[in-house]
Amino acid sequence: MIPTVIKPQSSDDVSAMVVTVGAAILSIIIVAALYLGREIFVPVALAILLSFVLAAPVRLMQRLHAPRALAVVGVVLFAFVIIFALGSVIATQLNGLAGDLPKYQATILSKIQSVRGVAGGSSTLERAAEMLQDLGKELDKPKSVAPANPLTSGTPAHPGVKPVPVEVLQPDPGALESLRSLIAPLVSPLATTGIIVIFVIFILIQREDLRNRLIRLAGSHDLQRTTAALDDAAARLSRLFLNQLMLNTGFGVMIGTGLWLIGVPSAALWGILAAVLRFVPYIGSIIAAAFPLALAVAVDPGWWMLAWTAALFFVIEPLVGQVVEPLLYGRTTGLSPVAVVVSATFWTALWGPIGLVLATPLTVCLVVLGRHVERLSFLDVMFGDRPALSPPEIFYQRMLAGDPTEAAEKAEQFLKERSLAAYYDEVALKGMQLAQSDLDRAALDQIRLARIRDTVVEFVDDLSDLDDGRPVGSERTEDAEAADAVETVAPASDQPDIPALDAAKLAEPFRGENAVLCIGGRTMLDEAGAIMLAQLCRAHGVGSRVEGPEALSTANIFRLETSGVALVCLGYVGITSPAHLRYAVRRLRRKLPQASIMVGCWAEDVANIDELRETAKADLFATSLREAAQIVVSMAQGQAGAAPSVAEPAVLARA
């Protein structure tokens, strides 16, 4: 029997395990504290959200030279007067609705009978209606008094003697007890309201002090940046919540007015409920519509009120959600759909219905903090709508996975707003630079390199029918990852167009199918960059072909097919040594004395670019695929008669 050898864990593994366990324990403690202390945390959360909404009116009052304390107290009291007024309207509407419900019983029964007739008599609906009627009869029966037990009453049971009824009377409560029973149900709501008012006032008055404490918590090593970030975050949250409040209020007013015109009872109540429930994403409007729809069934003997009520919600909700909201918020409020669902479930489980209403605003606050406070950046990663990986990382990951289709879909979304050359330079080549970094630290083997190269071939082939012109029209991408890539690239209007040439306009040396020979410098990643450059050349009407880095070897370069080649483009994704570059250019010069030679260095932050330019002794030098494509097109237009000097690429690029 071979004994099992147990390797001791390293200190790094133990530290990582301790950190993970500690984070899990801390998370459990925080969740338990939020649940057990919900009587305190719910008013605090409401106060924080109200402070964001009321911050703008307070600033407006201060601009009118009102003292801060007076402005804060005045705005808060005015806001709570409106809240109490809405509460009184809700209470009045509910009392009126409760009193009118018995009048709708006959309408409901007739509707059940009509639906039962259409359904064909004996059906599940009929049995359910009979069961409800039997249950109603049982509930209406008076409560029976249990007969006295002669064995326990202490008196013998005589058939002829009637039992004497006994009535237990409670003593008349005093004035203090009556007052206590009247006030007791109001104590909890009034206490919660008082806590919210106090917190809102102190948060608005001590706004700068709270900001400074948050800066200290976030880290004071960069005061300027942290202060600007938090001020910007507070302004954005205030504007977002104020816009949401105004939008949902307008939604509630339209719903309430429409229901009043239709004739649905308690229209003001359903309008207020619609405004509040619209803070709940996805299902809030559905829940708000359910109550007036059910009431329309009970009120109207026909079905027209139900149809008009359903049409009201089906028209106004898409109009507000798909037209007005994008104008106010832009593309999104900053939350991913999964985060919205998870946060709604989490806060509802902790705090009940009030947690469902507060879920989205609270999560938006957490995401904004994560974007501006480095120590809380994990919140943005978990709940934000921005992609977890950058566009170059996504491209590299797709190449590693051998999935060119998804990468091509993202590229097509990107090309709605930017050019193909911009995508290759800002996304694809930067993804290849990430691969080069992994190659430099020996994290990529030859098998994965070959897979990346082959996937790039398929990816470029999927984009072969696209041109490189400036996008026409106002179509915008709806894909979040592609939109993130678009925002990192300068607009196409800021860059000159590279013309697509007709065959008749090409200079004589560039009229062949292999006029431009693109060669990868050292690795298969360099070959991938050469494949992209060749596709750009073809997109502009110049024929091209690609060779791998093995073509530069002494044994293979003399067998290289060079007929019809007018320009050789030697490309490097990574930073190469000057010696390798010099020898490669020298071999190409001996093999193709009649052709111009261009060196393309696609590496990012090349420190020795001038040294490489001087050492290469090439005719042309480019640092981006767009610049290389500009040079190719300029030469193909008629500047290929003489080999340009090393100092000319910038001139050609501007031509």
C-alpha cells in the first residue's frame, strides 16, 4: 500500500482562505443586522433617499439667499405636508371603497354566471363558485355557544330546569384607558415618521461633514479626485431620484386621470398606488394595474370598463418606459437586469413590501459608491450594468475560447457607430497585446497560439463583406459591451475617412491581387495583426495576402512568392528587438528590391520607437493599423513611383 502524501498548504493559500471565511462571516453579520434592526434601518434608508430628492430644492433655496437651516427645515416640512396629505387621501379613498364593496356583489355574481354559461355549465369555475358560496354561508352563521357540561358545572342536570344565562360584563374603561387604546395604533407610524424627519434634516444640514467622513473612509491619499468623484456621485444620484420621482408622479397623475374619466371608483387611490409601485421595476406597473382591473370587473355590468382600463395601462406604461425614460436617464439607470431582480428579492426578504419599493434606489446608491470608491468597487462589478471585462479582454477571451461568431456580433454592433479600423486598433489589437503579455510570461503555449490565430482568421472572414467607411445614419448599438467599446473610441467624425479605391484608380503596381504582402514579424500573434491589416487593405480596394513569421527564415524567404508585390508590411504586436527587425528588413530588401517596405509596430507604449524607426531602415513606419491603411491607400493612389523616405509616413497618413 502506497502511503498518501499530503502537501502542506502555502501561506498564500491559508491567507486567501482566512480572507474568504472572514468575508463570509462579515456578510452574514451584516445581513442579520439589517434584518434584526429593520425598525431602525428602514427609516434611515428612507431618510437617505429623501435627502437625495430634497437636496436640489434645498440648494435652490440657498441660491435665493435663505439660511441653510431655514431652507432645510422649510423644504422638509413642506415635503412631509405633501406626504401626509397623500396619506389622508389614501385613507379617505380606502374607507369609501370599503363601504361601496357590498354594492358590487350582484355585478360579480352576474359576471360569474355569464362566464359559467360560456364555459359550459359543469366546470372547474362552477365548482369554485359553489365552494365560495358555501364558505360565505359558513362565515355568516352566528357563533354557537357550547352547552354547559353537567359534570363540570357542579349542579345536577334536571330535564325540567332551564339553565340560567350568565353574562360577563367588563368594567367601564376609564378615560385614560380609552385614550391609550386610541393612541396605541398611531405610536409606531408617528415614531417612524419622526425618525425619518430628524434624519433627513441632519443629513441635509451636515452634508459636507458626512461627505468628509466618507472621503476619510474611502481613503484620503487623493483628496482632489475623491472629493470630485463623491460630489459628482451625489449630484447624479440627486438628479436621478428627482427625475424618477417626477416621472412616476406624472405616471400616477395620468393613470388617476384616465381611471377617473373611465369611471373606475377611487381613481385617486389607484393613481397614487401606480406612482409608488412604479419604483418597483418590471412588475410594479403590473401590480398597480391589477387592482383597478379587478374593480372594473366588479363595477361595470359589461366589459367595456375592463377593456378601457387595460388599454390605459398598456398605452401609458410603454410610452413612459420606452420613450420618456430613455430621454431622462439615457441608456440605463446603471443596474444590470440580474441585479434588479436579485436586489428586489433580497430587500423584500429583509424588509417586506417597503424593501421591494426601496430595492432599486438602494442598489443604485451602492453601485454609484462602487464606481467612485475604490474599496467598494466590487459593488459595481456585481450589480452595475457595465461589462465586467473591458472590450479588449472580451475579444481576447473569445479568441482563446475559439468563438469568432460572438466576437463578430460585438464588432458589428460597434461598427454601427465607429469604423472598422477603429475597432481593429482600439479593441482587437489591444486584445492581441493582452495575449502578447501572456506570451511574454510563458502563459501561452503553441497550441493556444495556433487557436488564437485560426480564430482571428475566421473572425476577419466574418467581417470581410464590411467596408471601413464612416457609419451613416443615427443607428446606435444597444449591446452594453459594444457600447462600452464605442465610448472608449474617438468619434469617427474626428478622424478623416480613408477612401475605398476603384480598380481603375489604382496605380500600376497596386492593380494585382497580391499588391500588398502582410507578414507577421515573430509569432502567430503578429500574424493575426497582419491578417487584420490585409483585410483593411482589401476593404479599401487594394489586393493583399498574408504570410506567417516562418516566411522570414533564411530557408523560406528565397522560396517566398513575390510576383506582383508592390509593398511589404512587416507587423509586430509585441515589442521586438532592434536586431531582429534590422535583419528581417534586410532579408526582405534582398528578396524584393523593387518593393517598398513598411514596418508596423502595434505594441502599446513603445519606449524605443525612435530607435526602432532608425534601426529598421525601412521605407515606411506605422504605429496603428489605421495609419498603415492610410499609407497603403495613399501609395495606391499614385505615390508608388518612388520609395518614400522614413520621414514621410506622417505626410502620407495625412494625404
